Amino acid sequence: MNRRVFSQLLAFGVGYLSAPSREAETQDVSSGDAGGNATAAREAAENPLARLPVTVEDFIELARAKLPKPTFDYITSGSEDEVTLRDNVEAFRRMRVLPPLLHGVSEVDLSTTVLGEKIALPVMLAPVAALRMFHPQGARASARAAARAGTIVIPSTSAHNSLDEIAEAADGPKWFQLYAPRDREVALKLVRRAEKAGYKALVVTVDLGERKDADLRNRFSIPHDFLLKHLRDCGFTQLTEENTYEELVAFNLQAWDPSMSVDFFRWLRKQTKLPIILKGVLSPTAALQAIDLSLDGIIVSNHGGRRLDGMPASIDMLKDVTEVVDGRIEVYFDSGIRRGGDVLKALALGAKAVLIGRPQAWALAAGGETGVKRVLDILRDELTNAMIASGCRTVADINDGLLL
Ligand SMILES: Cc1cc2nc3c(=O)[nH]c(=O)nc-3n(C[C@H](O)[C@H](O)[C@H](O)COP(=O)(O)O)c2cc1C
């Protein structure tokens, strides 16, 4: 991003400018809404954030400037030595694309279907905890941005907005990411609420246990009122403001099941007709387990390098997984997506769509709904460019023949 524009954005407080700067007027990076969306056009005129950041990573500094250091580090850091975190991004950089020539493609169609639902681009918003600590609108802003971009949002059980609040905020398609409470009654009530609120699938995350040096050094913690609201939103309504912070933390520690096993999925499969997606798959064996359990999809993911450090980059495992799955269930991908070209590579290796975690969180911190919409626009524009350059008219044309 142009350094002067960036400094100016920081000086005024990104997202709160009321008039476009001169640079903003002359630096129109296409938002891709050409000829369309009046809201987007008005927003672009009023708010430079709607068009100025030109890469996903431009949002990192904008987020850093907005957030207390512990919160920024909570988003950005990875586990222990961050080997997996770095590898997630670098593995994409090591891959090479060799596009065919003379395919005569000048327009592309980015739409695809996931679980039978048509979405405008193969990029979805990953479940991210604590979103309300990054921006007052939290997961509601992410949901609105996803709806405007025509894609799916997957709110986390720990988003700090209740699943009902998020469903009311935007009417686009949503899946609900479920962390399993130890108490199956509480889990079941969450499932029923998700069904009632119109969520179209359950994403169950199985890679658990987060230990990040940065969070320990910064003594990162969730404020009392946020933690209380989160637990009550999840159904632990016996907790009140009378409970001390120490009590809430102790309650939270024992409330969730850190030792997930196939039993949980056997139980869940019997409770709901909603499609169930397993998040946190890295091996062909785990993918086959998901098929055996009659699940409907898997997300190849190492949780963005926030779990066990030393696990392989997700993209390095994707092909082995899609080969063994062989189209029997849908395979999605996350961890390390920073460019539209990365989306192309993941699709080439057989993913149906990808999810973004940190890019969403940085953009939300930088500019709420506008920021998240912008990050989706950037990925859409970069993917459009990559597809034209690779002679792919539709996402179905993207295949591993493009990769060296
Ligand atoms: C701040 C933060 C919080 C997260 N919280 C959750 C969560 O509550 N549930 C979950 O399944 N994944 C969570 N994730 C992981 C993301 O869903 C996703 O797997 C990961 O961020 C993808 O990697 P990326 O950040 O490189 O895009 C979180 C990620 C971040 C960055």
C-alpha cells in the first residue's frame, strides 16, 4: 500500500474517515462491484478502507494500529516456535503454476456450490473466536460482509456473539462451528438453536488445545463481561454477574470436552439431520474416518498453526486427502490463504472451497464489516486474475494440471 495513504489512514483512524482523501480518489483499486452495488459504491466514497488496502497482508498493520498488543498477538501468533504457522504460508510460495496458453479466457465465473448451496466465490469465513474483542460488531459484521459477498460465514461457538444474534444480523447462508460442551444436554440445545436459527450445517472442530507463547507472555485474557456473555450464550445460564472472574475461568475450563472421540460423532449423527463437517483433518486416515462416520464433509486444516506446532502445512497434505476421499464427500481447506493465487492452488488440489481465519480477523479489526468485505473483494479479484491467466473459465476448470 502507498506509504502516505497508509500513514494517513492510521492518523485518522481507519474506518472512521468521513471523506475520501485525494490519494483515495486517485487510487481507485477496483472493488469488483462494477456497475452494481449502491451500498458498496457509497461506502467506497465515504470510507477509504473499502478500496485502499490492496492485499490481504495490508490489513496486518491496520489491525496492529487498532488493537491492544495482546489482542493483535492473539490473532496473529501461532503455537510455540510457529513452525507450522510459517510453513502454512511458505508452502504456498514454494508451489509453482504453469498455465497453458491460448485459452482465450477473458471472463470468469467464480461461483461454486458447497453442500448444494450456490456461493459467489469459493472463499468462506472461517470460525474465529473472540471476534467482539476485535471490533464492537464482532461476528455480526463478518456475517453481513459474507452475505454481501455472496458467501458462507461459519461463526465459532466462541465468537462472543450468540448464534441467534449472528443469524439475525444477516440473512446470507451460515454454518455453525460447534465446540463440544462436556454436558450433552447443553450440546444438544446448541444444535437445536442452530437448526432453528437457520444454520445449514454443523462444523465440528476436533483439533483442540491452544498454547501460544505470545499469549502467555502478554497474559492475554478475555474480559469478565465477555467471558460471562459467551458462557451464557452457549447455554450455561446458571452463571451470573455475581460469579468472580476466577470462577468463570474455572467453569470454562471444565465445560468443554478436550478429548473428542468418535463417540461424539456417533451421538451427534443421531441427533440432527444437518450436514456435519469435520474440521481439523490432515491425514488420509482421518478423512476415511469421517466417511465411516457418515459425515458430509471435511476441512483440511491445522487450525492456522495454532495447535500442535510441527504439524505439516495444510496445503502439503491436501492432495493425499482429496485422492483418498475421491469425491465421496466434499473437502474444504484452510490455513495460510493470503492470495487469490493460493485459492487457485487449493482448488487445483481438489478443495471445493477455502476458508480464511486471520485475514478475516485483521480486516474486522481494521474496519468492521467494510474491512471484511474488502478482504473478500481482494481475494475475489486476485482469483479472477489468476483464473484468466490460467485459462480457467469456471472453478470446475481449475485442476492439478496447472501445477508443476
Ligand atoms: C484468532 C483466531 C481464533 C480462532 N478461533 C477458532 C475457533 O473458535 N474455532 C475454530 O474451529 N477455529 C478457530 N480458528 C482457526 C480458524 O478457523 C482457521 O482454521 C485458521 O485461522 C486458518 O488459518 P489462517 O488464519 O491462516 O487463515 C481461529 C483462528 C484465529 C486466527
